[in-house]
Amino acid sequence: MLDAETDTERNVMEHPERLVVVVLFDRVDLLDVTGPAEVFSLLHRELDRPSGYRVLLAAETPDPVTTSAGVRVLPDITFEDLAGTPIDSLVVPGAVTVGANREIVARCDPAVVETVRKLAGQARRVASVCVGAHLLAAAGLLDGKRATTHWSTARQLAADHPGVTVDADPIFIRDGSVWTGAGLSACLDLALALVADDFGPGPASRVARQLVMFLRRPGGQSQFSVGIEPASATRRVDELRQYIAAHLADALTVTELAARVHLTDRQITRVFKAELGMTPAAYVEHARVEAARQRLETTDDTLSRIAGTCGFGTVSTLTRAFRRTVNTTPGEYRERFRVEPA
């Protein structure tokens, strides 16, 4: 029997390229355009055959479009030429301006909104990048749906469009055939999620490696999630971090960790504070919470099983740790951030 990845890749060979249209307009955020396009293009290399996506940059005219970075981008096609063309994925980037009080404000040109509304009617799937969610909302595509955007414009999105359930925490949200992504680098996570949805986790993971991304973050991952593995100055602390990650269910006492690197309890505490900004005990708890968060987001494991696997022992201990570090309960966290299967 073929494994899932082989099945997926065989299925890809039997289907033509999927047409992805990226909307261009004046002062559009450059990374919103190039980030997803790079992810889609890398899939060709990983599948080692001319299958995957065909990406077209579309604009009002064939003239170069000046992005927010000042870099000019040449469209592949005009909106008029796309009329009536079936689109697999419509990708809508965003643009911002700075308000009177230096606040970031999402721009919504009425002409662009109308274009998005028309093209969305030709598309199987629509995805906004960063503040592109404001364009989807203005086009009526987010009414009654849950959506995210860059945290800096989330209040604006909620105020302008009360019919949209705005959640500024996740890095991307899928609600039916509409996907919304958070800010800047989250465009890569969103695009990788689209690849995984279309072609399976194997090709998506290989593209992530090409991008030198440690892993593909699930949509429920918080925009404000702080990595628990900052760079450290010494190999012994790196080794301890790897050991902790691989043995979360063990006791992991300070004495045990100190003994592994031939230090006293007092010495290892000083080293952890100097290199990681926290005590060994605090680091262990943060590592366990992070592991529990990923299981809550991506599995149906019971809280009791997650507590045991991640080293908390009991559900009550798990709950107390979540309240300290995430300011919610495990059950509430799962309800909010569970990544629904396709």
C-alpha cells in the first residue's frame, strides 16, 4: 500500500496546475506579494515536475506597480483579461498608511475592493494576506465569518465591519473557502497551509525546509507567541534544551539537569538566567506549556493524556500552568485555537 505522501504526489501528476492570482495595486505591501509567490514557486522544485501552481500577478493596467517598499513590480495580466477565467486561489495582499497619531491604518481603495469582489466570484478559494483582510471585509466576503489580520489594525477591522468576528491572535484562520492571514512573515505560514491543504503535509514540509523555516506553524499559533528557544552562548545549554524537549514527561529537576552538564544547582540556575533569562524550572514549564499548546491545537488527545505526555502529571497542574503563562485554561485554549481538518 502506498504511503500518504506518495498518494498525494501521484494525485498531483493527474491534475493541471492550479491558477493563483495575486492582486496588485499602488503601494501594496511587497512581502505580501512576494512571500506567498515564493512558497508556491518552490513547490515545483520539491515535486520535481511541472505541477503545482501557476502564479499570475494581476493589476488594473500592464504598467509597473510601485509597492510600499518603493520596488516596482510588473504585472503578468490585467484584471480585464481575467474576466470569466476560473481561478483556483485569489490572494489579496494589503496596504497601510500612517494616521494623524502615528497609528497604522489599513487602506481600502473602492476600486480595489470592487475588483476583489468580482474576482472572488471566479475563485474556488480566497486568501487575504495581512491587512488584505480589510479589502475582503469591504467586499462583503467576511460577513458572518471569523477572520484575522495584523494585530495593529484588528480594532479598525472590528469597528469598520461589525459583522466580522475578528480574532487578532492566530497567524491564520480558515473559515470555509476564505482564509485570512496575520502580519508580514505569517504570509509564509498561510501559503504553506494552502500548499498542505492542496497537496498534503509532505510537500509543504519540504518547502518549509527550503525556506529555512523550523516548522510550519499551525493557524492557532499566536501572533505574540514568544519562542522558548532563544539563542544561547554555550553548547551545554543547547544540549539541555534538546534534552528537555525530548524528556518532557520526566521529572526534570534542577539537580538532574545540573548533573547532566556537571554543574551545581546554583551554577546551572545562574547560567540559565544569564543565557535564557529564566530559571531552569521556569524554562521547563514554558517548554511543557508550548508542547501542550501544540497538542491542543492539532490533536484530539484528552487533557489527561496531554498532561501526562507533556510532564504536568495531572490536569489541575496543567491548568494552573496555562493560567500562569497563557492566561486561560487548556479547554478554552483548544476551543479558540483548534485547527479544524480540511
